[in-house]
Amino acid sequence: MTDLTTTYLGLELRSPIVASASPLNGEPETARQVEDAGAAALVLPSLFEEEILSEEMQVGGVLEAGSEHHAEARSYFPTLDSFAGIGDRYLTTLERIKARSAIPVIASLNATTATGSWVRYAELLQDAGADAVELNLYHLAVDPHRTATDMEAADLELVAAVRSRLDVPLAVKLSPYYSAMANFAGKIVDAGADGLVLFNRFYQPDLDLDTLDVVPRVELSQPVELRLPLRWIAILRPQLGPEVSLAASSGVHSGTDVVKALLVGADVAMTTSAVLRHGPARLEVIEAELRAWLVANDYESVRQLQGSANHATAGDPAAFERTNYLKTLHSWTGAQEGFESPG
Ligand SMILES: Cc1cc2nc3c(=O)[nH]c(=O)nc-3n(C[C@H](O)[C@H](O)[C@H](O)COP(=O)(O)O)c2cc1C
């Protein structure tokens, strides 16, 4: 029997296939289906800093609204305890999902500022049973007065602030748009991350030409998007060492995608779009494909496969990438488009 077990963030998992943050994982009923279909762990959708702060402002508003009324009238206003906002609902859902799950449940925070009362939620997630916390750093560098160094320093402060609240492991989900990824990834680990999730997908809003409104649009990913995490995990695995967990996220749709992620050194491969497109049962297919590939290629275990094709074998990763780039450009023949290139 092929051994699919792996370790991620110090958690022992039955396989390397993890259900990354998605709406399905945020409802006890559908989270159960995701687990039953074979997810080795699941990540809840994110609780956003903005949601926590706006909830606190509403609570403040409610209490203040009552303050000018006399005591009897004030009893008509909801008390702080009865105000179950987004944060409370998130914690309750986490508790319910955790109580019914046999697999690790990872809670997710999405934030941009290190100061602020929202940081206490890291601890609350842990108290509600989260086996680990994933911190999603999602922001755009739109301020022309802030340098890359300023932005990175703020992110590192944020990671350290969340780390200081936690005893459970912390993963940080990054975007691919940092200017010096290898350096920054190391600093995130130094700031207290036990693992990195590579990468966050950025959703580009569209324009509605009838209303001239900005329209939010979620496009599910395509398998080709896996190449970006593959490249960076291959580069980072030897640099960060085996003790730092790495998760591939973006474009994992099949068992062979999982194989590729493991080959370059990922501990787990995360998937959302494939599950949203085909339903939780897609996880069973992915696992069966992974198992079949391992058997066909004489691997006894996932651990045997992990990291056998990363940059540890290339003496100079930058030169390796340049050579690859050149080879890729020269590999174009036009045959795919139905005509031959000149010469
Ligand atoms: C509808 C939808 C909701 C998502 N919600 C979250 C979220 O709350 N937090 C988060 O970190 N990522 C979220 N993601 C991103 C996914 O977790 C994942 O990183 C991304 O979709 C890339 O993986 P995929 O190619 O397997 O879809 C969401 C993705 C989709 C499609």
C-alpha cells in the first residue's frame, strides 16, 4: 500500500491534498463533504481585519447610541454579549467544524496592519480549536510614497504580531508580487512563520460598460497557474530547509499537479478551484490519480517523492532560471498554433 502521509506545520496528515480556503470549507455541512471526499486538512475562509473592525465600530455605535437615554430606555438596546457579529459567528463555525472533524482545521486571518484590536482574534481562533492559523497578506502597493522596504517591514511586523499571540503553528499566505521573493520569504520565516502558502491569487475586478461600475469577478484558476508556485517552491525549498513547511496553492487540479508540487519540495498541495468547479468528490479523483502515479513510477511513499526535483541540484539558481528562460523562448516552433516559425 502506497504511503501518502506527510507533515505540514508539524501536523501529521493522511495525504498531501489539502482543501484551501473556500466558501465550502466555511459551512459545517459542506466542510463535512470536503473531509469525507478525502481532504487531509481544511482551511476555513478568511476572517478579514476590516470585518472585525467594522463590527467593533458598530458595537461602539450601539453602546454610544444608548448612552444619552435613561436607564430604562437603554435596556432596549442590545447588550455587548448579545451582539453576535462576524467575528463571533466565525468562531462559532470554527468550533462546530472542529467538533465534527477528524482532520486538522486551519483558521485564516486576512489583514494588513499590525496594530489594532483585530490581532487578538489570532488567540481567539486558537482557543476555538484551530489546529493552525493561516495569515493571508493581501494588499496592493498603490501608495507612491511607500517603498518596497516600507511595505515589507509592515508585513513582517504583522506576522510577528500574530505569532506573538499563538502557540499553534502559523502559515503565511503570500502573493507572488514581492520584489525580492527569496529574501522576503526568509524574513517571514524569521518573523515567526512555520510555513508559507505559495501563492495567493489576485482577483482583478472588471468594468461593467452599461453601469460604469467596477464589478468583482472570481475566475476559477487553470492548471497552467501551478507553474508559478512550482518555480518558487523549487527555489525556496533548499534555501529555507526542511523544517519550514511549504504549501503549493494555485492551479492544483489533478493528481499529477500534486505530484509536481511534491517533486519540487512542497509538503502539501492545496486546491480550491477544482473543488468549486467539480464538487468535493473531485478530491477523491485527485487522490486516486496521485496514488496511481506513485505506483506506476515505483514510489512507495509521498515522502520518497518530496523534493526530488528542486534547485538544490542547480549550483546557481539565478543562472539556472536564465538558462531555462532562454530554452523556453527557443522552444517555440509555432507547431501548437498550426504553422511553423520562419528559420
Ligand atoms: C470563491 C473563492 C473564495 C476564496 N476565499 C478565500 C479566503 O477567504 N481566504 C483565502 O486565503 N483564500 C481564498 N481563496 C483563494 C484560495 O484559497 C486559493 O488560494 C486560490 O483559489 C488558488 O487556488 P486554486 O487554484 O486551487 O483555486 C478563495 C478562492 C475562491 C475561488
